[in-house]
Amino acid sequence: MIWVETLINGALLGGLYALLGIGLALVFGVMRVVNIAHGEFMVLSAFCAVLLSNLFPQVSPLLMLIPVIALSFAVGWLYQAVIVNRVVTSPDPLSPLLLTFGVSVILRNVTVEVFGADVRSLQVGELSRASLEIAGLNIGIMPLLTLVLAALLFMALQLVLRHTEFGRIVRATADRRDIVRLSGVKPDRVYNYVMGLSLALGAIGGVLLAVRSSFTPFSGAERLLIAFEVVVLGGLGSFWGALLGGIALGMAQLIGLKIDPNAGLLYAHLLFFIMLLIRPSGLVSSRV
Amino acid sequence: MASTIVLVALIAGAPFVLNEGFLRLATECLLLLTMAQMWNLLAGYAGLVSLGHQVFIAFGAYALFLTSGWLEVTPIWVLPVAPLVAGAVAAIIAFPLFRLRDAYFSIAMWVFAEIIGAFTMKSQEVGGTSGMPLATSKLINFDWFEPTMFWLAGGLTLVTIAALYKMMTSSFGLGLMSVRDNDLAAMSVGVDVRHNRFIAFVLSAAGCGLAGALSFMGNLFIAPLAAFDVNWSVYMMFIVIIGGIGTLEGPILGVIIFFGLRELMTGPLGLSGGWYLVGLGIIAVVVMIVAPRGIWPALRDRLGVRLLDVHRAAPRPATATILPGASERVTG
């Protein structure tokens, strides 16, 4: 029974991991850039939420998500417009990788210097401890809500990309950056919105993860690796694959923690590495 | 040739002139320069960016500490173990990792380093999280320790740069650069892309292993958090990016900027190490945007200076110069 509970909790954690990965997958799918600074932006959004809930202790920290999401969107827009767009068309595929890695180092160290290296967490009071009892299984409300939220967000994103004009423009830009210009689309501007959206999604994941477990300015690397593993495990550019990938990683991590309480992310990393050897194309192969 | 003799004489004589603190700094500089050259061999010449190169530094260093302890000999005599172990590890993991390209390779390397780091912290045989001291440190003659470390680092740096220069002017280097510039075109003229990348990867790992072993031998202590620190990759990358990726002179310039800025910011300006990394990161990002090939290539083109240039002129087209007799000689 305890193992069933572990598996279910792993699946719920996986919903959160999928949220970490989806922003990364979106940017990669549209502009072929792996944004290495994604993890640092997530940690920064968690710091913002902590800061805001210290300023307004009477408001629920979960409501802080709204301003943090808005801020993250703006930051993403600017980040793309000022920095990433300058290398996105570089003939050298390594340029965006190196550039975003440089940005991640800057952000990490600025966060350390500004907020200090202490361990932080976001308190949501009763909600984080509340749980449901179904058929003798103990299931946390907060993880359950997170998984539902992740699934809803994935559906919404899928709908937006499939059925709205914005979605069509984004998909067209992802396919042929040079041709969409003929229809009056400015690819750079589309990228700005996509990066904004990506960081907004990352902020949701970042804040919810901060509720679940504590974080430091150095947590960004961990979050990036999880996000990246979710994307690769799920198959590139496949949203539902990302959800599956997240669930697989969440389960691997919690089973690992049951076997060895201080394993951390080791078993999630191992699962990723083994999957890479067996199925380099991911669990689900499809496109945006 | 003359410049080589001058450099060797400088390195041989420096310990008699410099004080101990400065000598340590110079040793650190030289080791980091070697690591940066090795990272550059992979990124600048083979087109593979590794964000997990710290794993080879750690493998080299742990190999040295363990073998020296087992055999109970002075660490200097077992130094060759470090590059062998690091190179062997690289040769093994190259098989799965080479199926991945670009960013996938980079991050998979990082995940690999994380996995090995996590296992190291769990292994009590190598000291777990708290690390272990160099068991044979009592065999070291401490009167000559700092100078010896400096000579080893200096020798390694000179040999590395000379070997890289030799390699890049050979047909292997030409093949490597052709793969970086256009792998399809390189393949079409018969360059074995995978083979070239494999050699570069193993050499790069071996070099980092040796430099890492020397670095931790100087500390007489090793701990997983320091050995598997992702900042090793950050340093190597920033040095190469700022100085000039894909050039031999670039990392030299990069190391000068790296240490110059560090001594300036943490010394007279009194700033913390964090702000130093922020400053270095900003320089790297600005360089990547303004001069994507780095500072050295931009300077070189402006000033027309050539130091360790491995650039080749295209062969002159044989138009109209072929005399009636000459064409027969060519075909015959």
C-alpha cells in the first residue's frame, strides 16, 4: 500500500515537474533555443512571491501568483527583446546556448548577493498539510491541485496554439521564420511573446515548487535539469509527452527517496540517463 | 623557437623571484589556462559544448588521491593516472553521449556530472560528502612544494599549447575544424566526423583530468562539492568566450582578463566573489553579443597581429599557369 501511495505522490509531483518543463519546451519548439537561464528565472519568481507575501502577510501566497506571473511575462519579453533575439538567428547553434548560460550565471549570483544564500520556502499555511483519504491512501490536496492545474494549463496552451490566430502565427514562425515575414509577421516580436509566455509558465512552476520544497539561489540548476529532462523524456515539443515525462521523473524521484532518504534527484537523473540510452527520441514523438 | 626558450626560462626562474602568494596565483592561472584550452579544443574546434567538464577534473583528482594512497608513493609519480582515468571515462561515455547534438549533449554531460557527483558523495571509501585529505602528503618535500607545483603547471601549459598548435596545423586539426565549420561538407570529402570528435573529447577530458589532479594536489585536500562544482565549467567557458573561441591565443587573453578582474574586484574594490562572477558574466554576455568570436579575433583583425595562428590560406587556383609540359607532370 505504501508503494501505491508513493507512486501516486510521484505522479502528482510529476504534474509540477511537467510545469517546469513546458516553458522550456515551448521556447525550444518555437525558436530552437534551450534557455539555460530558465531555472534561474523560476527561482527568481519564487523569491518574488516570498518577497510579496512578506509585504502583504494577510493575502494568501497563492494569490501572489498573479502579479508574479505578470512580472515574469514582462521580464521574459524584455529578456528576449534585449538579449536573446540578438543571437537567435546566429548560424552557430552554440551561441544561444552559451549566451543563456552566461545569463544564468549572472542571475544566480545576483540572487545570492541580493537575497543571501539562506534556504527559503513559501508558506501557504493549512493548505500545504491538508490531505484527502481515498481507499486508505493519503493524498495531499496541494499536489493534487497542482496536477489538475498543470493538466488545465496544458490543455489551454494546446487550444491557444491550435485554434487561435496567435497560435497559428507562433506555429508558422516555428516552421519557417523567413517565410512568415511575407505575411507581415515580425518573427522577433513573436519570439518576445513566446519567451514571456514561457517564463510566465515557469513562474507558476517555480512558485508552486517553492510551496512544496525549500529553495536557495542555487536551486536554479536543479530546476533547469529537471525541466530539461522532462522535455527530452517526453519527446521534443510534445506537451502531453512532457506531462508523461514529468510523471515518470516524479515517480523515480519518490521511489528513490523511499529506498535511500538522501538520494535527492539522483534517481530522476538516472532514469533520464537510462532512457537516453534506450530511447533517445523520447516517450512520445510528435511536434508542436 | 627563441620565444619557446624564453618562456621555458621564465617558468624555470619564476619561483626564485616571485613570493609564495604570487606563485600560488600563477599556478592557479596556468592550470585554469590549461583547462580552458582543453574546453576550447572541444567547443571551439570540435563544436561540442560541455557543461559537465567538472566531472573529468574530479575523476583526475580522485584518481590521483586514491592511487597515491594505495601505492603509498609521492603523488607526483602517479600523476599519469589522472589523464588516463579521465580519458578512459570520456571514451566510455562518448558512446551514449555522441548520439546527442548541440544543447542536448551539453546538458546530458551536466546530468552525467551530477550523477557521478551524487554517487561520490555517497561513497564512504572516498570520504563521502566531507572529502578526504591527500594520504601521502607526509612524503612531500614542502620546501620545494610550491615551486614544483608551479613548474608542473607551467610545463603542462606549455606542452598543451605546443601540442594544440601542432595538432591544429596537422591534417587531424584541419579535419576537426572542417567538421566544426560544416560537418556535411567535411563528411563529403571523407572526414570521419565521429572519429575526430571522439579523439577531441577524450584528449580534452584527459587534459582536464591532469590539470584537475594538479589543482587539488596543490590543496592537499579534495571534497566532492569543490571537485564537481559546475563553476569549473563556468570558468572555462567564460575564459574561452571572452578571449576568443576556436583560437589558441583567445584563452590566454581570457585568463588574463579572468584573473585581472578577480584581483581587481575582490582586492581593491572589496567586492564578494558573487559580484565578481556577475561582472565576468556581464563581460561574457556583452562579448557574445558584440563580438561573437571573442575579443582576440576582433583585436587580431584590427591590429593585424598573428601569434599562434593556425589559419591557412586557400591554395592558389591553378589557372592559366599550367604550362604544356607541367600538366603532363601533374597527371603523370
